[in-house]
Amino acid sequence: MRRTLLLLLALTLSGGWLIAGAGSGLDREHVVSAGVPLDVVRPRADGPRPGVVVAHGFSGSARMMAPFGDSLAARGYVVALLDFAGHGANTEPLPDEAAGTDESTRALERDLDAAVAHLRSLPDVDPSRIGLVGHSMGAGAVTRYAAAHPDITATVAISLPGSSAASPQRPARLLTMAGALEFPGFREVATSVAAQRDDREARLVAGVEHITILYAPETHRATVSWLDEAFGGQPAGGTVPFPGRRLLGSALLVLAVLLGFHPLVAALSGSPASRSVRPGSAPSNSAPPGSTPPGSARAEPAAAPTRAGSTGRPLFAGWRWAAAIRVALIAGVAAGVGAVVARFLPTTRMPLAIAGYVTAYAAVTGALLLAYARWRPTPRETGTAPPGRWWLLAVVPYSVLGIGVPVHLGLTHALLAGSRWWLLVVVWAAFALLAYGAERISGGAPSSLLAVAGSFTVVLAAAAVAGLTHGFVTLVLVPLTGLLLWQVWWSAILNRFAAPAWLIAVTGSVVVTWPLLVTLPLTGG
């Protein structure tokens, strides 16, 4: 136990050090200008400097783009990172679910106007030298803005989703970038838009996709190099810092949370893990079966252990692949029905982009799994409840903090704002129902839980391809899969300590629900 605690302490301190030291030596302030939340980052130096507005993508935030604030400010620029409508700390809803209407385009332009105006009003910014940087949805927004405002000196568009934002006439001095592992459409747009003018350039960043391109050193070097050239040289400052520092720190904190869950549950249950004793075998300190120690009564045969506090079995014991295949087929059918039914349920009009469909999909799939489990029950090793069973409720806030704190500190905005509070109840209930149905149909076997998670993800991807929900879902399948694996890890540990299925469902669903709630944009309904 001591070694485990030392490891957890080392991971926590290392992660905290990495996050706290990101962008050191820079001044930061958070302001709200014309209703738009802005994070302003500047170097500690005097004199008017060029200013750069950094715009995030769909489901992103100013915090997600923080590494660009570090890189540009370290190079001598004053940087304003904004939260678009519906994103991050901005409680003003985005007009539509996919940011694809003219009304949404105007909303994004208004937010950029506010950010540019605030940047120009700062005493240490030269108002005649303003650049723009954007990713995905933000790339389209800054490209359109620069085309409509020729006074913008230079623009960097990362993962530009469409070519309609640019024309052969405008904007000038545009750098487009795409990841080598992104969908081909992003690479084609980057090259075709750059080919329209001689003062444009396209870069292909090796080894990254739509999200990891934000943390690639090559992306940051190309960005500052393009702006340095457009503004006539580096304003001041030093080299570009490592952009993945916050992300690495967040990963270490998450690892500490994952590794700390087992000892926490053991402590709360009041029964640390113990060795199993096979039925009919004798404890190591007892006499052989059939013999009677001197001065004592005849020893009774050893009984099989019950699941009081800990089952005593290995954490991932009971990998029943034949059963997992059966569960995968059942879950696939349930998810297929859920994917179709969810398209017509009123939850699709929830004021949270895409989450309405995904919430309905999870709820219907979970209900069907639960119905099947009641019809054909799967044996579940329940045993006796641990002595500290009700103390296990503490794992719920542990899960909230375990997912929320690392994400907020090192990845993106992870605090609930506006109507996200009441949406939390709806989305959490849906995913708890899915998790509970998975527990009941799998009997708590990790292999079967993995089968349910795999079927759920595959069918969701198919629903996006078939047009049942927004295509953006395909871009979040990788992080969603990671969250579902996290949920299986939680379940394996809690099952080992005989936690009730409802508690496992409530706890595990937090891991999936919280990131959905804080990242998907609020919409106008």
C-alpha cells in the first residue's frame, strides 16, 4: 500500500507541476467583453505589439486552445482566446445544433468582432496589426472574418472544414494546415484553398488527426513562423514552448485517478483485497485435511469464500469470450433499434448539440438491455455485501472530480454553466440506464461489458454515417471509446468489492456524462 500511495503522490505532483508550469513567465487575465468570455495572454514587456485572436473548434473552448496562447505570447504577441456562443464559459446558446446556418455564422462573427475589438483596445496592442488563428469550426470563422475584413494582417486556418469560406480574392496571407491522419476532405480543402493565391500556403502535419494537431509542435512552429513573416519579423520573446505540456500533465492526473480507485474502494468497503481460498482447500496455517491438531477439536473443511468486501479473485477474472460474443450480438441489436428510435424522440430537441440524440440512443439501448436481462437473467456473483457498503457512495464525487479536474486543468473547460446543470440530470440518467442494463446482461463480466461498449460505439458510428445524427459524432468516437473503457475499469473494480449494480452504473456513467455535458455546445433548441 505504501508503494501505491507514493506512486499516486508522484503522479499527482508531476501532473500538477506540468500544468502549473505551462506558459510560465506570461501574464494572464480573464475578461468578458460584449458578453464574450476572453482569456488574454501577454508577454511581460512594454511597447505596442501585434495582437492575435485564437478561435476554437466545435465542442472546443478557449482552454483547449491555451497552448496557442503560450506559444504566441512567448513569441511576443498579445493573445485573446475566446469562447464562442454555447461553448466553454459562454452561456449564450449557439443558434443551431451543427453551427451550419447563416444565423450561426453571424453569431460566430459577432463573437470574433468582440474579441478583435477588445484586443485593439488594449494599450499594449498595435491596433493596425491583428492576426487570426482558428481550428475546425473556428478555422472557418476566422477565414470568413478575414475575408470580410481586409485590415486583418494574416490568418492561420487549422483543419478548415470547407472551402466556401475563402475565395481567390480574399483573404490574403492565409496559411492552411491539416493533419496527415485526418479525413481526406480536410487535406483536400487545405490544399485547394491555398492554391487560389500566391500569398497562401498549405502545410500537412505528419502523424496527427483532428484533435492531436492542436498539440503538435510542428503546428505551433508553423503558426508563429507564418505570423512572424506577415508582421515583418518576430516581435520579441523566445522559443516556442512544448505545446503538449498541459495535456501530458492532465494524463498523469488521470492515471493517478485510475490507479487510486482500487485502494479507495478497498478502504471504503472496510475489507482490503484478500487471497482466495479454493473450495475444499485448507488455510496455510491449518493442519492437513483429515488430521486434528493436538489439543484442539477436529478441524472443519474450509468453506468457499464469500464476496464480503472483496471477492479475492483477480481483477479481470472471468473473461468468458463465448458469453461476450453472445452479449455483443444482443447489444448490437438493442443499439440498432435504439439508434433508429432515438431519431424520433423529443430529446433530440434538447438545447445541447448532438447530446439529445446520443442521450436518447443510450436510454433506449439501456432499456432494451434491461428488458432482455429480466427475460433471460444472467447469473451474477453477488455474495454478501461489504461491511462499509454505504460508504462506497463516496466513489460518485470521486468520479466527478476524477474526470472534471484533470480535463479542466489540462484539456478544456469542464465546469457546468447555464442550463448544463439541469441537462446533467437527464444525460446522466440515460447513461446510468445504459450502464445498469450492461451490468445486468453481462453479470459484471469485464469481457461482456467490453462487448456492450464496442457494440454501442460501432452502432453510433453507423448512425452518423447513415445520417441519423450529425457527422461530428465520428470525430469524437476515439475519446468516447476511451471513456467507455474507463467505465469498464470502474465496473471491474467495484464488482470485485461486491458493489451493487446500481452504484456501479451511477458511478461509471459519470465518466461519460460529464465530458459530454461540458464540451458539447449549448444551442437555441
